[in-house]
Amino acid sequence: MHLFAAKPGGFVDDEGIVDLQQSPAEIVILSAADSSLSALAQAAERLAEAGGEGFPSLRLANWMNLIKPAAYDLYEDRVLEQARLVIVSLLGGSGYWRYGFDRLLAWAAADRRRQLILVPGCDAPDDALLADSSVPVATAHRVWRYLREGGVDNAEQLLRCVGSECLGLPLAWREPQALPAALLYFPATPARQSPHGQPAMTLNEWRRQQDGTRPVCLLLFYRSHLQGANTAVLDGLLEVLEAQGFAPLAVAVASLKEPACLAFVNHLIEQTGAGIVINTTGFSVNRHADESEAAGEEQLDQDLAGLFVGRPVVLQAILSSSTEEDWQAEAGGLRSRDMAMQVVLPEMDGRILTRAVGFKSEAHYSERCQLPVIRHVLHPERAAFVARLARRFSDLQRKPNRHKRLALVLANYPNRDGRIGNGVGLDTPASTLAILRALAAAGYPVDDLPADGDALVRRL
């Protein structure tokens, strides 16, 4: 079997295994989140600059590159055998990487001087996973909070904490510091920086800078991009939107499933009148109300636009989890992971799919951590397409309904016309007429409607 170098995103060639080409170190931290690894690499450099040259050697790696048993075995033999502390942020729980999980437990059990910290790779608690660590649960829980809150400051405190608590080093540390679940983001300028290096401006200050003639567009992205300093792709996208005549406003959110994040976005829509939302978060917010389920009542799922005040147009843009080269080489473009999380599930919310506008790329190589630091890079042509599409939707919003031209497209099958609009368990012709009548009531140019569904199919 051939050995390959690691790829951004942790994708492994089916015909070979990954050799991360790292030397042994006293501390090893494994995570599937490139944003966490980026923050930890920056924290390690900051700690060294502050006089921490005596801090134990550190290696960082994306454990997705070690999914194959042979890849993990190679890494354990070359790197982990001499480690004193291994921290793993395990996305998906122990069952997602059962081989690695079992081998890590065996690694820790083989030598009492070794310490293993296992934490969830998401916000959902996993007490059983924390309890599998060889350190006190309180310590494992603290490490989990450092990683989940994210950012370079928390990453540095994590290194200080484990250096003190696990390795007995005389290092001061503080508890994890929480970031807001949702916050505004503005590209950094020398004149506008917060004390912690993050761009800062209030909504009122931003509004005073606008001339009121440009339509407002919200750009939603995961807070983890901010925490991992993965913001260059967002800065570029904001510039492209400005070039299309928008007044863009970027918003970092932990998750649109969190009520606080949704309330913050709705507040911004109300205050700015934003009619367009470009969303780069994945998954789906589609869900039933617990109260209605408990009462046995049928509750219709709401789409994402329905959860936002004013029902803006929601366009889904994709920040790919793989490289542009990988995307070009794949027959289907995006890999299955991106298709599921960023295409299929968001469509359940009624989001309008656009294109992948950013791809992962190596920003620089951290010699101290022996890690290629991965960030997203904007694809200018595809980003410009999304910005133009958003502008057309914005123009359409301001056009009176009587001047709009719409088309309803029904499926057909080549064997016979009786299959027009066929859907098992659905009365498509009757539904089509209901939609046409609703459009007519809303002022759209609809006339000469058939009397019923049969008449509609005969006309088609």
C-alpha cells in the first residue's frame, strides 16, 4: 500500500494511507476541525514568543487522516509511542472512529505515565467519552470547553492548563472564556481593532456609514471561522458583494439552531431591512415544536426563511471542506460529506443553492507543531456569480408583482402524457392550481385558469 502526504480536510486516498511525516513529541493534539488546529498552532507560537521555549514539544494533526487502521498504526509507532499526553477531540463519538478509540485506550493503559484526554468534537455533551479519559473528568471537561469556545486565547490557556495540571509545569492559566453565540464581524483595519485583535464595530456605527441607497445583505457564517482566524475568504466575499451594490453585513453564529443566534439575526434583519441572506452554515434547522409533538398535534416544519422575520431570500453558499484541486478532480465536484451537510440538508430549509465559493488551502506550515495550517481561499469567479445572483433576487424583491414573470415546471415522463406531474400520493394538478390562484391573489399576472386539475392536464 502506498504512503501519501496529508490533504486539507483529512481526505484519504482509497489506494493508500497517509504519512503525516511528524517526529515524536511530548504532547499530541488530534482534532477534525482545521479551525481548532489553526488556533492551537497560533497559540503555540504565541506561547513561545512569551518566553515559553521550555514548553514541551507539541504536535497537531487532523485525525481524519488516520481513519485507516494502517495510517493510525504508523502514526502511533512514529509519534505517539514517546508522547506523555494525547488529547483527542472526537467528532461523532467513539463509534465514529472505533479502531482509533480502542487503540488510544490501549496506548494509555500500556504505561501509567501516559495521559489520555478524550473530548467530544461538538457542543453536545458526552459524559461517557470524558470518563474514558485517564485524567479527572473535571480536567477533561475543561479541555472540552477550551476547544468548543475556540479562539487563540482559549487555545493558549488550554496549553497552559494541561502543562500545569497534567505535566506539572509552573504555568499560570485561567478558565475557558466564552464568546457570544452570535456577533457582528467586520474586516480588520489598523484603526478598528478590539483589545483581543478581533474587528469591532457596533451596528449603529455601521448604519451611520451607509448611505441608505444600497440594499442590505446579511452574510452568515460559523463562529469557528472567526475563532480559527479563517476570515480572509469572508473578507473577499464581502468585497464582491459590495461591488454588486450591496451594503453587506457579516454575522458569525454558533448555530442557527440556537434560539439566541436566530434572535440576533432577526434583530439585524429588523434593524437593517435586509432582504437577502447568504448563508454558509450547513445542516438544517428544520424541526418540530416539542409541545405539539407531546400533544399529538401535527406541526408543519418551517423553512429557514420562515424562521427569519420579513421572510428574506436565503441563498446557500458553500465553503468546501476540500481543496479546489480535489473538487476539480471529483466527477461529482463536492464530496459526499459536503453534499450531505451543505446541499441536501440545507435544501430541507428551503434555501436556494448557489455554488461553492471557497476551498481549503494550506496557508503556511507550522514548524513548531509540524502542521500545515489550513484556511479557506475565495474562488473569485464563483463568488462573483453568487453576488450577481443575490443582486438579481434583490432587484426582483423591489419589482411589483404585476411586472414579474414566473414559471411553474412540472415533471413529465416520456412514455405518455398522462404521467405529467406524477407524484405518488400527490395531486399535483390540484396543487398547481392552488399555487396559481395564490399567485393571482398576490397580484401576479395570472389569467385564464383551467376549471380543475383534469382541464389543466388536458391543456398541457
